Amino acid sequence: MPLHKEKSRLDVPLNQRDYLKSHPKSPTINRVFELSLTYIQRADEAHKRGQKVYYGGGVYDSPILHANDAFPCVYNELGRLAGDDSVALAEEHFQIPNETCSMVKATMGELLRRKNSFKGLIAYCSLCEPYNTAFEVLKEEGYDVYSVDLPYRAAGVNDARFESLVDFSEKELTGLAEWIGGGRVDEERLAEEIRRTNLIHAKVRRLLDLQVANPDYIGTLETMFIWNGANHHYGAPEEYEDILDQLIAELEEVSAIERKIDRVPIVWCGGRGQEFGIYKLLDDLGGYISKWTMAGRLLRDYDESLPPLRAIAYNNVLGMGGPGGAKDQIPFLEQSLEDTKSRGIIFYGYFGCSFTSVNFEVIKNHFAHKGTPSLVLDGSFQIGDPSGQNVTRLKAFMEMVTNG
Ligand code: SF4
């Protein structure tokens, strides 16, 4: 019986943490959930014992932080497991309109609560406009915000322009590395972290391939929490890597037994949200995610032949992180659909996010012309059972792609 059904029957209000409960087939999945559920608490403990801790984006900054023995506390993860009281607090304290993206509000509420703890926060102008505004406002609450100006690459830039964008990014990232390292950059340590991240990426990719080949063994939500740590490793790289090794071993064992896959492959595009019941529902409806398009972008390896900050800058200009634009996503989605023989695409965006709504519109139209079914789900801060509207739409979509 899926967890959300069990709980509903008992009439106990759910929150998103309730979905991160024991996994019947793989005990290793419990370790992944444990790593996620203790993440913020471990950041606080690190701060208390004198380790440097920074709120960050969890992609470009993670190797830099690890190379300085600092703990990366990713603000998206802070928001992902926040309670709806954090959203209410942010709305009330900052007078944020109801229609603003709930991820931003949840993060702001949490940071407001936590303003007496560690203060260093890394902001990226390329992340999104509401977050940029939030970080400006959070300065007033005592946060020490370091802003990194990373560019977006327009379509069709020539080689010289591309290199100048990489130069600019490298300069910005050097400023960040110096801010964290007290004025110095330890290139050797950073190169080591880049190598380790590439190694971890390779393991995550292997694991995702095995999971797609055995979609009954690890559920969709579980898979999302595994790859989610590919760059920040939930602040515990050794433990995270050990979990990956263990899961790969488990799945290799499962793969040895031949079985028929009856599940329907679907490509996921966009955010991950807090609405964990959606992932459970997808599994219950006989689907599975054959490709996480953000994961594909976030798992891009660093070029180890480049100086480490140049390698990070290069991946940024290629479009490694951030929400990404249609120009980058369409070819990736097309390839993903072809490789996995998926029956459709689910776009998950947040209510109030102007960026994703426009982006999804462009991509959705592109695929509609090609006859590929797709579904847009609007996420709000829905932390219990999934919203009725999303449930109805997902059921109808799955019925169409399963029987169509
Ligand atoms: S969903 Fe949109 S508004 Fe919300 S954090 Fe992401 S990019 Fe920003």
C-alpha cells in the first residue's frame, strides 16, 4: 500500500517528510533519506563545532566549499523540507504576495527563522529574479551575501564570445573562492574536489541507468533523492559515495535476474518541488521516470585538463545549472525521448514562476507539433497529499500514454 494511501486512511495529516520513510526492498534507500533528513541539522552541528558553513546553490560552489573544508548548506534543500508555516512567516514578515513562487517563500521563511545561526550566503544573479530579490531583502536580516554574476549564454554565440563568457565566469568564481578561502585559492585541493565530483557523477549516471533498467526496485521519489545529492552530496561526500556503491551493487544483483518491465517510461522536465506524493502517484499509476532532464544537465563532468575554476566556469557557460532555457532543453529532451522510448514528458513548474511558465510553453508547443504527449503540473507548496488538480491531470495523462 503506498504511503499516502495508508496515511489518508488513518486520517493523519501528511507532510513531505512522511514520504521519506523506510523502503521495503532496499535498506540503503533509508540511508539516502536519513542523509537528506539530517542535512540541515548536520549543517548546524558543523557550525557549532566551528566549521565554516555557507548557504549556497549546491552546484558550482560545492567543490569550492569542500576544497575549503566548508559545509555546503543548499538553500533549495532548506526550502524543500520546510513546513508550510515557513511560507506563511515569509508572506507575513516580508509582505510577499501569495502568487510568488513557494520555493522562494519557503526558503525565505526558513532563513528568517535561522538568522541567528551561520550567516554566509552565496547568491547567483543567474538563478532567478525572485531569489535575487529575496537575497537582497535577507541582507537587511543580517545575512552576509556574496553575489556571483554568472552569465547565460545566448543562442548562436561564436567561439570568441563563448571564451569571453568563460573568462567572465572564471573571474566571478575566483572572487567567490577567495571570499570563502580568506583571500587564497588552493588550486590543488580544488582540482581534487573536481576529480571526486566527476567520479561521483559517473556513479550516479551508472545508478540511474541501472534504475531505469529495473524501475520496480527503487521508486521515483527515492531515485530523485539519490541524484539530488550528486553535486552537494548532502554535505557528506564519503557517506554519499558509499551509499551509491551499495545501491549500484544491489541493482547489479537485481539486473542479473531477467524480468519484463511493464511500466511506462516518462521524461521529467523542470523542478522537483515539495509535492512528493506526485512521485508516488506516478509509480502507483504504472509509470517511471526514464530521464531527469535537470539531472542530465547537472551531471555534466568538469574538464579535468583545465584549471579547476576555469573548468567550473566552462560548465556554467555551457549551461550546467540554473533553470536553463528552451534552446538547451529541447535537443536534450529529444535525445532523451529517443534513447528511452518514453511515451511523453511531464513538466513540473512552480505556480508564480514566470521563467518556467514561458519556457514550458515554448517547449510544450515544440513537442505538440511533433505529436509528443506532454503534461504541465503546477507545483505550489503542497506538502501533504498531492493537489487534487495535479492528481486528476496526472491520472488522465497516464491513462492516455498507457492506452494511446
Ligand atoms: S521555480 Fe522559478 S521563481 Fe521559483 S526558484 Fe525556480 S526559477 Fe525561481
